[in-house]
Amino acid sequence: MSDLLSIGASGVRAYQTALTAVGENIANVGTDGYSRRSVTMQEISPAAGLAANKVSAGSGVMVLGIARATDVYASAAVRSATADLSRTTTGVTWLNRIEGTMTGDQVQTRLTAFFTAARTLSAEPTSTALRATMLETARSTATAFSATDSAFDQINADFDGQARQAAHDLSSLATSLVRVNEGLGRTQPGTAAAAQLTDQRDQILTKMSALSDITSTTDELGRATVRLGDRAGPILAATDSTGSVTYQRGADGGVSFHVALQGQISDFVPSGGAMAGMLDGAERINATRGAFNQVAKNFVETVNGLQAGGQDLTGATGTAMFGLTAGTAQMSLLLTDGSKIAAAKGNQGSRNADNLAALESVRGSVGFEGKLTQIVTDNATTLKQRQTVADAQSAISDGAKATLSAASGVTLDSEAVTLMRFQQAYSATSRVIQAARETFQSILELR
């Protein structure tokens, strides 16, 4: 009877564990990153001597461990899709910022108003009112260029802040991963604690992928080693050591990321994740700002050059209309009096407007407004393309997550069936114990 009792007791213990696992699954049906648990059981073999004599049918059941549903390929696909989507969406964010900056202060509109005022003045170059109007449009144009330049400064400031935060977040995730690795090293494999730590590990890896493309490997205990980029990339986190990621902007405006591990500093250029999107954004910001600054420089040099070659209303040689801070589009209006506008060319008198006609001619040949339009159009075209790519990548990411969920997620219908099965098994093993007790009691009552 003791054998029957121990067999029943082993079954009760095993199915208690199984019911606990099912309950954990049901409780975490909506928990992000949770992987379905299952209990692995094995028959307890009879003692060798008894088995040889064929006098025992077995000794019950034992729990081998808690198995965690997983699919390494589906997990890798989710991380890859996450990195691709994050890169594109981050790049789209900065393209949107560029679009807002280039159109927000209406530089093109102000520039057109300036040339329109100059053309109007050319019809009546001695008009004080028209000269005042042109001077005011010149002031508005300078203000618009300067405001846009300041907006680019703000973009760079925001960019630097977000890039530093991304580097800090990636470093923090690496630190968290090493702590999980340490926990896995101290935890018995096949336990609920090990399954929880492994869930945490995979969630950290997915969060890392949102920041940078990574390559991860695991040892027999499930501890992860992470490299940035491919297998030849610098190590960010190992089983017992972690690196630190930093961000830097060079004097030329170029940006870069670095990782330091155990005293060694390595450069890395992410090809996925938000950091890669930031590098894409930085490249686009610098190119757009450079083109915008060139338009400002050409405009100021053209207008000031014509001023220097003409005469103002008083017959004096014209002076510079605009000032420009070197290497920027910070523009200022130097003229304070409309009479100083050099409408005339050479010594042809105050009613001559050949200099303004020359300005209109240069406007057409250089195409200041057209170049600004081209900058905006190029950015808008790229933005539209990236948004289309993001839509496709979003669908790919959703599909990868659905595949992983099917492999490792919790389905309530399935868990309900499993719960009923284990409840029945638990009740049955309890009846085995009861039968053993009743049989033993009957033996004791024999006279």
C-alpha cells in the first residue's frame, strides 16, 4: 500500500505543478513578452532489483522541469523586423522636421515678395513709398532666412539630445542584460525562475533591436552575448561584462556612435534600429542645411554685388544691403533707408532702374526660389518613399510578431482544455491516494 500511496502522492505533486503552470499561462495571456509554460514529466522507474524480478509496475511520476515555448527563428525575425522598422520610422521623423523647418518661415514666399517689390520699384525708381516697401520685404526676407537657420540649430539640438538618450538607453539595456545573465547563471535550468529570466532576456534583446541592429548568441544556461551589427561587430554585452555606448558630433557636423568595453573603444555604424535612422536623419539634415545656406550665400552676394555696382537715389555708390554670418544663413538687413537702394546702374541718374532689371535677370538665371523649391521637393519625395517603406515594414513586423505569438504565446481555448485535463488527472491521482488509504484501513480492520 505504501507503493500505491507514494505513486498517488507523486501524481498529486506533479499535477499541482502542472496546474500552477497553466494558471500562470492564463494569468499572463495579455502580458507582453510572456512565453507559454508547460511542465515536462517522466515516469519514476522502479528500483533495479524490483524491475529485474518483474514485481513492480512503476513508482509514479516526477516533474523534470518547466519548459518555455519558444522559436529562436521567429524571435530573430521579430528583432530583425523591429530594427528595420525603427530605422525607417526614425528617419521619417527627421525628414518631417526638415520639411517643417524649410516651409515654416515661408522663406520662398518672402524671397518672391522681395523680387516683386524690386520689379515694381523698377517702374518708378524715385518713389519713396516703393523704396520703403522693397526695404521692408528685404527685412522680411532676412528675418525668414535667419529664423530658418535658427530652426536648423534647434533640430540639431533636439537631435543631439535624442541621440545621447538612445546611446544611454542602449547602455542601460546592456547593463540589464548582464544582470539577467548573472541571474541565469545562478538559477537551476528548467525552473519557473529560469523561464521568467529568459523572458526578460528576450524582451531586452527586442528593445535593443529597436535601437540598433544586433547579433546575439546564448550559452547552455541561456546567457546572451550581444554584438552590435553582425558577428564581427563590437561586443556590447557578454555573460559577465557590459559596454557603454556614447554619441559624438564632430566640428564638421558629422555624428557618430562609439562603444567602450573593458577599456577599448570601438566605432560602430548601426545599419538598423533608431540609431541608424538617426544617422540617416543627420546626413539629410546636414545636406539640406548646406544647400539652404548656399542659397542664402548666393542671394546675399548677388544683391550686395549689384548694390556695389549701382547708384542710390542720391547718386552715391550703393552699399551692401545684407549681412551674412559665415557658414550659416543668419542674415541681417544693413540698409536702414530706402533711398540707399541702388536702383540705377553706373552714372545714369536717379530715374534709371537698370540695376533692378539686372537683379530680375539674375533671379531668373540663378533661380533662388527654384532652388528652395527643389530642396523642399527632394525632401518631400524622400519622405514619401520612406513612409511607403515604413508601411511595408510595419506589415512585415506585424507578421513576424504574429508568427512568434503563435509559437510561444498563450491561447485561452488551448489552456482551458489543458486545465480540464490536468484537473481530471489531479482528481484521479487523489483518488489513488484515497484508495490506498481505504485499502490500508481495511487491512488493519481484519481480524
